[in-house]
Amino acid sequence: MSDHILEMHSITKTFPGVKALQDVNLNVKRGEIHAICGENGAGKSTLMKVLSGVYPHGTYEGEIRFDGETVEFGSINDSEDKGVVIIHQELALVPYLSVAENIFLGNERSRRGLVDWNKANSEAAVLLARVGLDENPTTPIGQLGVGKQQLVEIAKALSKKVKLLILDEPTAALNDSDSEHLLNLLRHLKGQGITSIMISHKLNEIAEIADSTTIIRDGRTIETLDMVEDQVTQDRIIKGMVGRDLENRYPHHDPHIGEEVFRVEDWHVEHPTQPGRVVVDGASFSVRAGEIVGIAGLMGAGRTELAMSVFGRSYGRNISGKVFLHGKEIKTRSVSEAIDHGLAYATEDRKTYGLNLIEDIRRNVSAAALSKLSKGGWVNGNEEIKVAEEYRRSMNIKSPTVMALTGKLSGGNQQKVVLSKWIYTDPEVLILDEPTRGIDVGAKYEIYTIINKLADAGKAVVVISSELPELLGICDRIYTLAFGRITGVQERAVATPESLMELMTKEKESVR
């Protein structure tokens, strides 16, 4: 039996006008955790879609050998039958179905043509225990957090007798504790003989868990590193990804902070569907001109709920509190009213709420400020193209034209379109929710540079992030949230990961 469970030779995949993969080679040893790194658009996900049959045999060139034999997967069902299961970054779960129903969807446990619910629920319970998830199998998926949903996806994979588990950005939306649980689960599965391939931009996690790492750049294999023998560092991986040393992951910035621009006082929000459940409890914070303020908190602390409720009450019910702009109280009872007052909110979920993926760059950039381009109810199409083209160049959006579909762009370029849309509204206050989630180190650096330029232009910038090093690297002050309450605020000069985590894990009196 070969030491390699997977061998991919000379894989080339072409889309109209674009060669996404060119002569890519990938060898994965049996029973290892193999990481794949590369910038957004490098071809990582495309390669995994080729492997899993999402792109069927005949649509690409090259050979795939799995478990000692040449395979030609015509669909994802073919690859799953052989034990290859892929978990995409956008989880494929049905929120209104139960955990058990999702696990066995398309693979139902039945007797005499009818679903055997007792068998389905009991087998689901066994699988949930195997992944360390203590949930009732009858619980609707929509009631679980993203971290638990990831574990359900893995339980679903285990129900299919998985031999090779592929995870695309599995921890991108998870907090530190959920991420650590997932990584420990991968180690546990490795002990059971299951091989894993993990695509991730979190280089610290790769350094911690991977046995081997393959780097892909511009659709080509650059190298495969033995993480132990080669004594691989994060800087070494970055150099392979971007083709150069990245001396500092956070651009140097000298802030020029002015007077207070934005202040929220005693903000209170209840859950939209669970009356009486408080998700933001008396939160107060402020931002000054030219200042970058961070908001840190664990999953469920209320960071996004705070931001969305302030921005036009787009989340929650029974909202109370006060919002001030330049010392004067303003009302933000709707998104349009918030925009009119100079507020902008870039959502953490750019694919669902931030962009229209089936529309082009031009329409996405202009979407939040069409009034600037219209007269008498008609949009000036030529001016719209001109504006979008200016942002395509200034934001370095990698697309030959603003008429390209936004859904075809890489994650980093999609994020630049989101920022372009809100910058075009000429806001005074920008709230950026997880602005670098799911994008590579090179694109992150560009986003940080854009954020610094916004601050230098006198904007008041709020950054919500799950990554403490990111907040410490770019913010001037950092507020911490726990259980819906502001538990502290620290200047960048004195803040540390340990001091922030202490505040993020205990409930204290609100800081005004």
C-alpha cells in the first residue's frame, strides 16, 4: 500500500479567459494533516473542487490517484462513495431541519421506505459524541452557533465513512475556543486514521497542527514543506505565498486623532425572536476623528448585534439608548436614516448581506449611494461606470473591468468592493465587521492600508475582529465586550492579548 493516500499530477483547470490551475501537483500522506496555503485567487479551492468532483472529470487535465487507484469522479457523490468528503467555507446545512436530518440528508436511515427516526437520532447522537458536540439530535440547526454547525458538518462526513476530509477555511468564522476544539478534533481523527486537508489563512493554526504544507501561487504549486523537518515558520509560509518577505504584517501608522465624532450611550437590544433575551446590555463607546477603535469579544458577546442595531436598527427589538454625532443626538431608526447621518456598516457576511454576487462590480459599488448618481429617478450609467472604475484602480481590485460579476472575484477583492461601496457614501463613521475574514495575508495588508487612509482622512473607524493580534496591530483603542456589556477599554500602548482576554471572559460594570 502506498504511503500516499492522494496523488494529483499535472492538474490544469481553465475557465473562459482564465487559467485557474496550471500543472499543479499534490501528494498527501496517509493519516496526516496536510495544509494548503495561498493568496486569495491562487487556486486552492478550485483544486479541491477538482478533487471532490464538483468540477467533474473531463473538465480539467491531469490525473488523480486516490487510495492506490486512478479515479475519475464525475460528481461529488462519486468522490463521497470513495471516502472523499469536502466541507466548504459556506456550510451546506438546512437551518430549519434538525441536526439528525442534516447529518443524514440524502443518506436517510429508513425501513420499508419510511424514515426510521429512532435509528437516525440514535446514530446521530453517536456521531455527535464522536465530534465532541453535546446537543440533542432533534435540535434545529438554525439554533446552533457557527462553531457547532462546523462540528455537525464533520459528523455528517463521518457518517459517510470518510477517508479523506477536506476543510475549506474551517475556522474562519470561529472564535479562539471553538477553533481550538476543531483543531483538537482533527488531531483525534488523525489518531483514528483519517487524513485531513485543511485550507486556511490562519498561519498560526497551520504551524500548530499541520504535518505538511503545500503552497500554491497564481495557480501553480510552489513547494511542499515538511513542517517538522524543515522547521517551517509563519514568515517562511508567507514568503512562499506572496513571493517575497513581508517584513511587517501591519503597516506603520502615526494617528492624528481629533475631537469626538461618534458616541453611543446606554445601548440596549433584545433578541429579535426571543422576547426578553438581552443581547446588548447598556453598552457605551465613542470614536474620535482619525481614530481606529477596536471591539473585541468572544463569539456570542454581542459585537455584531451592537453594530447592526446601531446601524439603522437592522438587528433586534426593543432597542433603546442614544447616538450622538459631533455631540448632537441623532436618530438612526432605519438604514437609510443612518446612511443620511454619515454612518456606514460593512457586514461580516459579505456574500449574503454585503454584496449582490450575481451583479457586477459597478452596480455593487454604487448600491448604497445611488442618489449621488441619479436625477429624476434615472441613474447616470456612464457616471456609474466612471465612479466604479476609479475605485477599481484606487482600491487595486483585481479585475479587468467593472462589468465583471462580483461573485467571481476572490474573497480579498470582494472585500475591497464592499469597502468601495461604503466609502463612496462619504461617511463620517465606518463600522467594519471582520473586515479581513477569510482573506490572505497580502490582501489583509492592503485592507489595513485602506483603513489607515480612512483614518488619516479624518474618518472615525470602528473595527470588530475575532483576531486579537489584528486589533492590537491596527487599533488606537480597544473596547471589550462580554455578555452584551462593555467590560473595558484599553489604549493600544498598554493592551495585550492576555489583558484583553481577561476582560472578554468576565462581566464587569459598563465603561462609559
